[in-house]
Amino acid sequence: MATIGHSAVATMSEAQLQEDLPSETTPLLNPSTTNENPESEAALYLSELRVIAKYSFPVFGTQLLEYSLVIAPVMTIGHLPSGTTALAGVTLGSMTATVSGFSILVGLVSALDTVLPSAWTSAQPKLVGLWSQRMAVIMAVALIPMYIIWFNAEIILLGLKQDPEVARLAALYLRWVSIGLPAYAFNLISRRYFQSQGLFAVPTQIICIIAPVNAFLNYLLIWGPDPIRLGYIGAPIATACSFILVSLLNVCYGVFYAPRTAWHPLSRRALTGLGILVRLGLSGVGQTAAEWWAFELVALAASLLGPVSLATQSILLTSASTTYQAPFALGIAASVRIGNLLGEFDSRRAQVAANTALMMALAVGLVFCATFMGLRTRWAYLFNDDPVVVQLVSAILPWVALFQIFDGVNAVAGGILRARGKQMTGAMLNLSAYYLIGIPLGVYLAFIIKWELHGLWIALAGSLLYCAAFGTLLCVRTDWEEEVRKVVARIDAERVKAGGGEDSADTAV
């Protein structure tokens, strides 16, 4: 549908195009979507539900399989002869990589959720390629401090009073996995590049190929025959190789199969106009990474409650992280769909898409909530046979089930805010929810009131309730006509640069 729109727009003259762009006095609502007929309204919501669901399923598959690339080493290393120490090392290394690297890159790339979808359905689809190139420049700069931290990780971790052998193994893990860090950053950009064009299945197909390869590489490099077996370092090497293989397949698809409609020739323009992406990206770090960091702090607090609480926390967090991939995928799909509609200047349908996505998030959260409650007494056996751990998981699972509803709605509200370029708003919500409410309240309930792990999850559920409520309120009160005007201003500014030969000047969302 978007490609047809591009071919039509491409035949317009500049005068016709300017005539069609909305101005301050032009009504931005599409006349075809303002029918007050209830059946027409219902049909509109049903149509958006189908589109968002169609977008969500492959994104969910991509997120779930990519998650497997990160957890496979943790699951494999624990069976080495030096099991406990090696597992502690890879866990600490993985946590350090997440906090100081992966989460920051994911936050930075969220800026593309704002600019790419609307660019694709605009009169200048090649801006998709240009914005992607600009993000690659920003990512390259961001990698420098990450490498500095990762290659000095042992000194840093020893300074944080970690066990010397565990710190050494964690630093070893980081040095080897850093080989694939640029590829990881590139994969984040290329995924947004494809998804903004509606090519949601492409990243899924690629990760479907690489996920089993990653599992095989983990086995081969850790447990394989003597000439190949590397032991502990085989795990991060396998992860790095998998990231690189994903990048190579992304490049192959982009060069040989993807349409060239979105590609922008390499030029000096990729080094200009970076300010908007930096602002959105740093806000995205606050929105995304703040949440990841909060859960790492909660895991640290759980470790102070003893091994049973830590094992229970590991099960609960793994469960919540796995189910979170569904609403997170829904949030990405909603962000792309809303961005596409804003690029088409269809403010009414963008509003319907946002409302539909929020209702879908609520439904998904209720399904997961019911699932956890139905399997409450048996869920822990999927991970552990210790009766004490099983009992504690069963006792806390109702709070985790309630958490699913709020976490799902918050994930989709965050996606809608990214489509609007409101990463800073999302960052403020997450920062206040976790660091002013969730973590302080959790520490109070867990250690002062002595509710222990129950207190931590009660506080997390409460912080997500706050976040979901205010996030939803912000989304439903959005002025979608104003959002279209912002897209028009951004596209117009890029047209002026291209037409006037300007290689500087920044644009504002």
C-alpha cells in the first residue's frame, strides 16, 4: 500500500505537492475517516487491529529469537566444570554489557521510530535511508566509550568490590563479545530500516536462520572436539559471530532483494542534521535503558535476600522478560503504523491506530495474567525442582501476573510516544516510576517492612500502574493534527536542504 502511494507522489510536480501538504488552516482529518456512522467507526478500528496484529507477529518472533542469542551463553556456561564461578562470570559480564552497552544502543536507535515510518509514506521516501545513515554515524561515536568501559571492565568491577575471579571472567566475556558490538548496533538500525517499509518478516526470517546457528556455535565452541573447543570464551565468541552473521544477511537482503525506494546515496548529508537524532536518542536511552537498569538493581537487591530469593527472582524476571516481548512487539508495530499514517497526513486514522494498540495491549496483558494465575502452582517447575523455590514463586506469581497488565500497556504507550517524538516524556515517566516510586518503595517493603521479595514485586507492579496510567492518558489526549504538522515541517526542512544544497541546519520535531 505504501509503495503505491510513493509511485503516485513521485509523479506530482513540486507545485502540486506543496498544494497537497496541509497548512495551518487546512483540516488534517481525512474526510473518508470522519464519518459519524458507528459501523464505519467500528470498521476503522477493526481494520487497524488487523494491520497492527499483522505487523506485531513477526516483530514478536524477532524479539524472542534475538533474546535467545543473549541467554544461550548463560544457559550453556553453567554446565562447565567450573560451573558456579563461570556462571557468575558470564552473568556479571552479560549484566555489564546490558547496562553499559546494549541498553544504550537500543535507546539511541529508538529515535528512528519517530523519523523513519513517516518518511517512508511521505513524498521523500529516500529520507529513510538518509536518517539510517545518520544514526549509523551516531552509533559509531557511541561505541567509543563503550569499548573503553568494556576493555577496562576488570578494574571497574574490582573497584565495585566484586570477587576477583568473577571480575576476571566477566571482563574476559566482555572483551570477546565486543567483537560483535558494531554488528549489534548495525542490526538495530537495519531492523528499523526494514520495518519502517512494512518489511517486518525480513528481520524474523534472518534471525530464524541465525538462532539455531548460534545454539550450534555455543555447543561447538564450548563443548566441541578438542581442536575447536574453547571452553568459557566460546560463549561470547559464539554470540559475537551470531551478531556478525545477522549483519551480513541484513546487508545481502538490502543489496540484492529489498527495493531501492528507501535508499539514499551516501553523501555528506549523512554527517549533518544529527541534532534531532541525538536529542531523540538520548531521551530514548532514558525511556528504554532506565527500565533495563531498574531491573538489574532489583536483581541486585534480591541477591541480598539470599540464594533462594535470588533463584526465585531469576525465574520471575526471566518469565516476565519473555512475556514482555509480546507487548514490546506490539509497541514497535504501533509506532511504525502510526508513523506511516502521520506521513500520509491521516491524523484521524493515526488516532484510531493508537487507541486500538492500547486496547490490544490490555487484552494481551489480561491473557498473560490469566495464564500465570492458572499455572501458579506449576510454573516454577519449568525452571527448578527445589520445593522452597517453587513455593516462593507460587506465592509471588499473582503480583507478577498483575504486573503483566500494566507492563503491556506501558510498552505500547511508549511505542506511541516514540512515534510522536516524545521520548523525553517517556523517559520522565520511566525514571519517575522506577527511581522515585518503584525502587525506593521496593527497598522499604523488602528490607524495612521485611516483606522481602514480595515487597520488591509489589513495588514494581505499583510503579508500572503509575506509568501505564499516565502514559495512556498522554496518548488518548494527543492532538493528532499537530503531530501531522510536525511531520510536514520535518519533511519540508529536508526538502529545503536537498533543493538548496544545504548540508547543515538542523530540524526540530
